[in-house]
Amino acid sequence: MTKNNVIDLFSGAGGLSQGFKQAGYNILMGVDFDDAALRTYGHNLKDSIALKADLFDEETAIKEIEENLNGNTVDVVIAGPPCQGFSLTGSRDINDSRNKLYVAVVHAVKHFQPKAFLIENVPGMATLYKGKVKEQIINTFEDMGYNVSVTDKPLLAADYGVPQMRKRMFFVGFRKDLGYDYFTFPEPTLTPEDYIGTADAISDLPSLVDDMGEENIPYFTAAQSDYQKLMRKNSSTIHNHIGTKHTDEVKWVISQVPEGGNHKDLPEGVGTSRKFNEAWTRYHSQKPSKTIDTGHRNHFHYKWNRVPTVRENARLQSFPDDFEFLGTKTQQNKQVGNAVPPLLAQAIGEKMAEHLKEGKVNDK
Ligand SMILES: C[S@@+](CC[C@H](N)C(=O)[O-])C[C@H]1O[C@@H](n2cnc3c(N)ncnc32)[C@H](O)[C@@H]1O
């Protein structure tokens, strides 16, 4: 059975691609304009092309994609356009140029006529402008001949085995003329009682209490959970596990934040000498983490008095340990925080693969 060919637009470091690869797809290409993210993409998705193109200029970009396809057909387009234009914390101007990045996905789907597509975005996007943006996207793709399904409520990564309370919304379209019905999103695989906590996710990684760590170090302990076994499956060393140097004062204040607590739990008088960040939160060892963002300084390790390392955040995003992040630490944190958790992408990819078999031209 031949695998379905995928192109990934706004690929970043490749969270979506990695998940679809794990779900059995053939990833032809990731397209982005960020050099560091593309280096990471190419380093890890070795059989795929990491193409640098500005998707804002969609016509040129599509030409470049076409030239790099080497005659392959595109069966599925996956895309995670930047969320700032839609994000509740970002600009909400409907004319925000970043909103126009959807146009690149529309053009790519029009041009390549894939059997299916998937678009990911932040939950806030669904209700933006009273749902008008969402409706517009659905109608555009319906008019182009796709049956479009949208998550009624955002999917929660923890429901699919990711140790994180990240919520994301997805659009999935399947071509009507090929006989595909509407897609149904995968059911959760875990109930809240079984969610994977941060200790199960990262307890085997060195504490970095006495040193800052270095690149490429061996594991010092055996895997302590099934999740750790899964993450370590193809890896024999630890990458991207470098600590952050905090001042003694900051470490002391962090030490007062209880497990699962935040700045409000600081005893009176602690942290008053300077403005401490209101978003400061310490992970709970038995619960999934909060959403991993592109910075890395708002959350603390559940046990150690420091911010998590890139590897710890990558674990909480369900990137396997052999997936290595390149670039500066800031760039690495951005790549990790921007990504769709591979295990969540895999769950959707697997369900889409089942659906792909149900079309009229089931030639695969
Ligand atoms: C939310 S991230 C995508 C994350 C990715 N789906 C993943 O799972 O790892 C959005 C990406 O869009 C890229 N981007 C933003 N504007 C772009 C443009 N005009 N052309 C190409 N890529 C762009 C950014 O560099 C960033 O990597």
C-alpha cells in the first residue's frame, strides 16, 4: 500500500509533520520562512524537503513548491498558519495581514487539489468576529468542493496522551467529488483520571541543580513511565537539556511557589521587592502542564527551582527525544512552543488515513 503524500505549510520545526509521519504518511515537504525552524525541520525529517518560501507571496511560493515536488502528487495539505492574527491576545483586526496567510492555504488547496486538508489554529479563532472568520473559511473550502468539518470545541491535547492542557481547533476537508463524506474527529484516548502528569513526562531527565548541563548527555536513569519509554524509544542520548542561570533571589522566590501553585501562593512579603511575573506557575507533578508557549520563563519545574529546559518542554509537547532542536535557545523555545504536539497530530492523521480509504478513488 502506497503512503499518502503530504505537504506542510507554515511547517515551523515540524510538529504536525512529525505526527503525520508517525501516522504513516509520506511527508514530501515543509514550507516556512524561518531559517532556524527550517534547519530543525530538515535535520529531523530527513526524507522531506525543508523549503524556504514566503507564503505571503502565495503565487511564487506555490511555483517553488511545485518545482520541488519531483513529479509527486499531493494527497494531503496540512497547515498551521501563525495564530497571532486570530489570537485573543494578539491583534484582532480582521485586516491584519497575518489573517491573509489563510489565502496561501486556499491557493495551495486550489492548485494541488489534494484529497484532504487539515488546518490548525488557536481556539480563540472560532469565536472571533462572532464566528465570521470561521464561517468564511468553511464556506471558501466548501465552494472549492470540500466537505469541511470543524472541531465543535477545541481538541485538548491531554485527551490524546500529551502531558499538556493545550487546546487547539482544527478544520479538516475531504473532496466531495471523490465520494468522501464529512470527517469525524478522533475520540479521546484518555479520561481525565488517566491524563499524563509532568512527572511521568520528565522525571527521568537530569535535575541540573548543580550544573547547567550540556548537549548530548547520556540518560542517567531508566525510563520511569510508559510515556518516557515511548519518548526514549529511538534515542540513546539527551539533547537540548541545558539549564537557565537564575539569580539566587529568583531561585529563592521560585522555591516559595508550591507545586501546582502560582504567584498568588507566595507568602506575604516574598517577591515584593520587584515585580514578579503574574504568569508564574509551578507545574503539578501529577497533572499535565499548562500550554507550552514560545517563551519559556513563566512556568517552573514541578520540583526544581528553575524554568524547564527545551527538552522538558519538548517532552511536554510529545516530541520524541531523537527530535533535536537547532538554533539559539530562544529560537528552540519558539519552535517547541509553536508546534502542534506530534501525538495529537498523529491521532488526527490516523483518523484521516482511515477516512482516506473510504473514498471512491481508493487507489492507495
Ligand atoms: C504556529 S507556527 C507552525 C507550527 C507547525 N505547524 C508545527 O507543528 O511545528 C507558524 C509558522 O508560520 C511561519 N510563517 C509565518 N509567516 C510566514 C510566511 N509569510 N511565509 C512562510 N512561513 C511563515 C512561522 O515562521 C512559523 O514557523
